[in-house]
Amino acid sequence: METSIRNSLLAWFRREKRQLPWRGTTDPYRIWVSEVMLQQTTVAAVRPRYDAFLERFPDVSTLADASEDSVLAAWSGLGYYARARNLRRAAQIVVRDHEGRIPDDPLALRSLPGFGEYMSAAVASLAFGSRLPAADANVDRVLSRVFVIRGRTGTRAHRLRVLEAADRILPSRRAGDLTAALMDLGQTVCTPRAPRCPECPIRTSCVAYRTGTVSRYPEKKAKEPFVDVPTAAAAAVSGGRALLVRREAGWLSGMWEFPSAAGASPAAARRALRARLAELGLGLDRGAPLGSANHTIARRRLAIRVFPASERRGTKRRSSADVGWFSGADLENAAVPTLTRKIARACGLLPARD
Ligand code: SF4
């Protein structure tokens, strides 16, 4: 059965493989950047950003020399900014410890920032042809169905069973092709909802298909419920520029944001914002909100009202490494998350849609 799956998948991949910007290369840097971008982000969202990122940072040493600000700016809108910070830190270590060459040893890869079990195996397999199983969410889904692997996806026990299954079908040479074939199959045929089983090249070997149990695999982990978070943000705009503050810690560390605060209710959020603004020498102006925006991040649904604000009399205009004034045009090339762009649209600093 394993041989049949392997041969059918590789034949299908030769015929049907998708033309993606990171395909057809064994350059480990290009493969690494694509894999980092594709973590938590769809192919459709990565496609237009991948070439632009590589144009700006064409190789490991350029990335290692770049400022964190410029790397975050190039990552703006892709989310999960720790990925970009790790990418740059790992590039610096590759330059410092490996003469600028990404190591082909999976253990050496694993020691780099951002290289977990999957990333090390994916780069080693796709770039260097190492015979290492790598299972992203697509591979996990395909193999869970083909081999009816029980257990909740995302758990260590389930992942080990998936990796064992992948190991059984990997060829001894060009293992990366089989890994890429499984990824493609999961993205285009064996999709989470409504998989196209009648067109699948391995349907005759797929136990879930043969037993009519496809919808049971993989077993999903229960999702945490969404939490609604009333949020207030301040737009202090002067001379066509808005005051933004740089986030010091957390996921968005290093990114520029409008001052904001959350609360148990919209009124509580506004009170918390007032206190936050006092620290910055700002105050809320009278009047209705300038606009509103919604944003979801990590199961938190932010309902944001944007209030006008201005500097308090006698306050010296602040501008430092952590406080800056940005025009709409400045935001195009700055390290700003999607939420900042939404608030900029809500207060008129950016046009209604980018
Ligand atoms: Fe997925 Fe269906 Fe193919 Fe099985 S037969 S691998 S469930 S698409």
C-alpha cells in the first residue's frame, strides 16, 4: 500500500504540481522564507508578498544586516510578527556561525530561532532532499484520512503517528517531492471541507474514503470561544500626521500603533484610554467618535471606537524612538500591523480602502 501511495502521489505531482514562486528551487533561503511566510498564512496571501520580500532582502546576509524596523515593515499585514523577528535573528546566526550558509544538518537548523520540528524538517527535506518527514496542517489532514489516524490533531501523540505514516511513504531519494506532493494534495484536493475524493490520485489506498469515514478525520481540537473586547483608540492628528506609539512587548513588539486601551465596556475602554493618553501628554477631545473598526486577533474580537485626541496645552511635542508622527504615506513603508491601518482608515488618515 505504501509503495502504491508513493508512486501515485509522485506521478500526480509531476502532472499537477502548482506553479508557486517558491517551487522549482532548492535555494534554502528562498524555501525557508516561503515556509516561514506560509506558517499561519494562506498561499493566496503569501504569493504577492513573497517576491517583494525577496527583492528587499535577496539573501541571508542582506537580511542579517537589515534593521528590525525594516524587516517588520516588509512583513506588515502578514501578522504573527514574531516570525519576522526570528527570521532576522536566525539570519544573523547563520552569518555569524555558518559563514552565511544555511546548514543542511537538521540538528543545526533546529537550533536557529523559529526552527521548530516542522520547519527544520521542511527546509532539510525541500531544500536539501533529506529523508525527513515534515507534516504541516495539509499533510496532517491527508495522512490522517489515508491511514485513519485517530486522536486530536495538534497533540504530540497524533503528530507522532502522522510523522510515522509520512516516514513509511517517503522515498529514499528526493523526499522533498513527496512532501511537496502531500502539501499540494491537501491544499487542492484533500481540503478541510468537501474534499474532491473522486479526483484523488490515492483514493484506492485511502482507508477513510473506502470506509466512508472521511468527515471523521482528522479529529478536531475544540476551538476556544471568541471573546468580545470593547476597545477605544485615539487619533491625535496634527498637520496631517498622527501620533503612533511603538509596542514594547508581546506579539506586536516593535510595531507602530495608535494609542488604545481595552475595557469591560465601551465606557470603561474610553476611561482606560484617557489614562493612557495622560502618560503621553495627550487628552481626548470633545465630540463623537471619528469612526469605528473591527479586528479579530487570537480569538479576541476587538470592537474599536476611534476618538479625536490632541496634545495638552504646555506639552512639548513628543517624538522619540517609541513615539512618532506618521502621515498616511508614511504608513505605506512603516512597521505597522493591519489593525493600525484599519484605525487609520477609520479616522481618515488613509482612504477608506487601501
Ligand atoms: Fe483525501 Fe479523499 Fe484523497 Fe482520501 S480519497 S486522501 S480523503 S481526497
